[in-house]
Amino acid sequence: MSPPRRTPRAPVLGGRLILPSVSLSLLLLTLALAACTGGVSERSAGTTSAKAAAAPLSWTHFDTPEPPAMTPALATRGKQVFSENCASCHGETGQADGTCAAFLSPQPRDFTTGVYRFKSTPGSEMPTDEDLFTTISIGVHSTGMPPWQFLLDEEDRWAVVAYLKTFSDKFERFGSGTPADLGAEPGSITDEMIANGREIFQKAQCAKCHGETGYGDGPSALTLVDAFGNAIPPRNYHKAADFKRGHTLRDIALTIHTGNNGTPMPAFDDALTEEETWDLAAYIMSLAESRFAGGGEPAAAVLGAHLGDPDVVVKLTERHWNFIPNEIRVQQGQLVRIDFQPTDNGLGVGHGFAVDGYDKSSFMNGVMVQRPKSVTFRADKAGTFTFYCATQCSTGPLHPKMNGTLIVEPAAS
């Protein structure tokens, strides 16, 4: 969604726990923000990236204020806010047909369907007003939906909530659902919880979609579609930083309990007990190669770690849209790990890394401040290769210098 003429604002809602991140979406949001919107208003100019870096990483740990009355006057204000900022992606009529929609993957939410994935209510129950406000405020990880709490004041965010509810009569017909009660969160994850969760993972047939070891490669993985006919690869649990709702234990437990309405991910509220839900969530966290470091910040999401211990570790950073270092030398045959931590959030969508000639094995995306990632790949081809920001920052005027050179020296004969 675009920054506003009055106050920057953006698209709302989308994503689900089982979906993988889609790098192209991040790129296209970057381009869309430049092409489909104007500049950021004076009120927020120059502060967006720094503030967005501090965005909460957890949907369930966001401190949502008490909602105001959803009055017609508030909805009228919300219509203006929506038109100025959200319509470029979600469309003036909320049908996900805005001018930037074609550039985004996953596609923007079609609000006229009344189908929402991020909510505290199970199954097909409608979200609460607080649910809508939370998603608008913190955004959706690994998608084009940014955290609008830093760009849009509280009253305007509530106004958008009021207006969103006018797109579908389901809110009037069914009302808000009942938030799930997961009980007290366990004080710590124990080996016993993980072992129990592993058994539940099998009994609940999670492996059919997510695979026996949670890499999203189950026998049904390639056949899954959402309620709108779009293909939905299941979540790879080893890439926790890409979990759309967030990657805390409570985020995972809530998604298990409520499911993702409109996707093949069912709600397990009636199938699992409270204890079983926490145990399954603990097992999924144990699979993730992204763990929390001190202060509640996630450590690097490690891609390709199954290849083994690297021969070379490169500490890569970014400053002013330039890679540092911009030249990397390795030997043919070496296992190379790139640890990437940028210093800004690239217009809210993060930065990426890929190498021409090694694209599939070296690719990572959506890397943000305090959300580093790593990728390990085998440098099996000798030669000189270009590495670049995988959000396509380097292909246009936004990040023209964000590329570097990988030199793979031939192996000694």
C-alpha cells in the first residue's frame, strides 16, 4: 500500500503460518512503493526505516488499545484514509485490484470476501476489531504489508478498521467471533514438550503437507490451493523468520488453534487440548533454525544449514544501499555461509542476497534490521559472479549500487 498524502498508510491483512515467503513480493512492493505512490509525507520523512526496525515481531504480543465505537463517522474517515493509502493495492472497492496489486505476491487481501487469516478467533469465525487493528499496526512478515503503527496514528488505524468492515456484510450478519483462550503460556520449552509435540505432529497428519521433517515438502504440498484457487505451498518450519504472524511460541500456538481461514490449514481448536497445542507449537519451534536471542530479538534464520559446517563464513552488511564487503573470494568446492545483517529496512521490505549462477542455492530475502539471515551454499562453479539484492533493488533507481562480486577461484588440480 502506498504512503499517504496526509500521513503514510498501507495495505492491510494477508498471509498465514503455512505459507512460505515469496521474494518477488518483497521486490515488487519496493518498486510499487516508488512507482505507485508518492513520497513519504514530511510528518514521517526520514524516520520510516529507523522506526520500522523496532516493529514488534509478534502478532500475539502487540499491545492493542481499547477500540472506539465503530461509528459511521469513523468509517467515513476511514474511507478517506483507505483511498489515499490502501487503494493502490487493495483497490478502491476493496477487491484487491489496485494499480499495484499485480506486482505483489502474495496478492493483497480482497476485503469483500470477508475472509481473514490473521485473527484470534478459530475457523471461519469473523475477526475482532482488535484483530484487524493489530494486523494493520504490525504488518505481515515476509509480505508487502508493512507495520503502519509507525506511519499512521492510532485514530486513523481505527478508522481503517471501521471502513474495512463495510466491505463485507459478514461482520453485520455474524458479528465478531470469540477470541481463543490458550491458557497460560509455558514458562519454558522442555524436551518432554518437544517429544510430545513430535508425536502429535504425526498423529494430526501435519506431515502430509509440511513433510516428515517440516521442510514443507509433504506428499500433498504441490496440490494445495486456497479458497480463491491460488497455490499455497505449506510452511517450511525451518525458516521461522518467515512465519507471517510471528515466530513466538504463542504466535505458533494460536495459529494451530485457530487455523488460517481460506487456506488448507485447519483449526485444531476442537482436535487438540490446550496442553497438546502448546506441545505441538514447541515442536515446531524446535524445528526452526531461527531462535530468539537476548532481548526477544530473533537470531539469524539459517538457510541451507543441512549442508553441514561451512568452510568459509562471510559477515555481510549493508550501509547506504551498498554491500560491505562488495567483493567475496572463495575456493571452488568450498561450503560458503553468508551472514547478512543490513543497517536499514529498504523502504520497509528489507534487503536480500542472491548470486547470478547460484540463484536458487544462495537466495534469501526480507532481511531487516534485527532480523538477520544466513544462507549456506556450495561454490561448485569457478568464475566471477555478481551478487545482488534479491528484492531487485539493484535493477532500478532505488538501489543502483547494491551489488558486488563473488570470485570463485578454481580448485587446485
